[in-house]
Amino acid sequence: MLSVADITCRYGRIEVLHGVSLDVGRGEIVTLIGSNGAGKTTLMRVISGILPQTKGRILFDGAPLDRLPAHLRVARGVAQVPEARQVFAPLSVEDNLKLGAFRRHAADLPHAMERVYTLFPALAGKRHTAAGTLSGGQQQMLAMGRALMSDPRLLLLDEPSMGLAPVLVDQILDTVVALRKEGMTILLVEQNVNAALAIADRAYVLETGRIVLSGESASLAHDPRVREAYLGL
Ligand code: ATP
């Protein structure tokens, strides 16, 4: 479904991705592992169109995404849940969700919102609450809900469990699995490598802007390099 080939990206004169390639198949959960500063967020932003690549190709369903601005990539079915949630703090839960649906007809909104509230019942009673007053876990649910409002086929999830208590981490990752059961395709960046490998089909390891390892999650979880560098074993 998604094919990223030989992507290079720089901030000013500093190149931080040096020819990254990865594929995500329809209905897969693929996780991208790497230490701080490896370039995971940069790659997610290049795929969603927030940052331009300097080289390489991105194909989605066989068609190039590269030249499309971010909002048209959303229209094609690619939605990003950004690192640190980035909800619109003064706006209500409902208004945050509406912003995620900027490409859709008003008539579709009630159904799309009910889908989010069914997935995240904790948000249902907070429709008119300012997003900035929600707990970290609820803000993460809202960030995911906002992305789902665009009715994506590929969800780019950047560190959804960051800063959350273990019980909420489990809840968020259970939701990722539930979304996949509904047919969603997911590219997941997650610091909690053990949990990410447990739910993902495949994984890529990014180190200082290069993919250094890739494979089935189950086999990477047993790879000594992954165990030592990312699982602390
Ligand atoms: P983290 O887990 O800390 O979020 P990451 O793997 O997502 O790390 P990136 O945030 O993509 O890594 O950063 C990759 C490199 O690019 C790092 O060296 C970082 O310092 C640098 N970088 C990130 N954003 C910018 C920016 N806006 N301007 C300049 N350099 C940046």
C-alpha cells in the first residue's frame, strides 16, 4: 500500500535521512524502531507531506504522493497522529474532531464522530470540554480520533504512548489492534519497543537516518542487536 523508496531529508544543510526505504502492506501494522534522534518523526512527516524530501519516491496505492501537499495526502487516505498529540487546547473535543474532518461533507460528521466515541468512550462524555483540560491519555485518544475523522486508510502514529501510564499504554495499543481488525493499515513509531513488536507484523530499525534491520516482528524481538539496543536485555 505504501512504498517509500530511497528518501533523503535535510534540515537546512544537515541531512538526517540518508536514503530510507520501507514498505507497508494493506492491513499490516508496521513499527519503526529507533533511538532518539534517529529520524523517525522526520520520516513520518515526510510521508504525510509536512516536510519535503530532497530525494526519493513515495507511492501510495501505486500513485506518487511526493508532489502532493499534506492536505491532499489526507484526501488520498493518509492521516498522521503527531508526536505529543498537538490537540487544539482551547477548542472543545467536538471541535477538534471536526477539524480532522475538514475534507468531508457535513452530513458524514455525526456518523464519523459516533465511531470515534464508540472507539474511545472516555471522550463521549467530554464532547464540550476544552481539549487542553483532558488527561494525557484522553488527549492521545482525541489526537487519534481527529485523524480518524478524515476516514484514512493509512494511519501514521507517532509515539502514541509517550508519557502515559502503563494501563493507558495498553489501552491505546489495544485500540491500534482493533483498528487493524477493522481493516486499517498502520505505521507505528513507538518507544515502547516490546509492546510495539508484540502487536506489529513487521518492523524496521532506523539508526541515524538509515534502516539497519528489518523483518518480521517476532524474529526481530529475538535478534540480539534489537534485544541489546532497544529491549535492554
Ligand atoms: P525522537 O524519538 O527524539 O522523537 P526521532 O527518531 O523522531 O527522535 P527526529 O525528531 O526525526 O528523530 O530527528 C532526527 C534528527 O533531526 C535529530 O538529529 C534532530 O535533532 C534533527 N531535527 C529534528 N527536527 C529538526 C528541526 N526542526 N530542525 C533541525 N534539526 C531537526
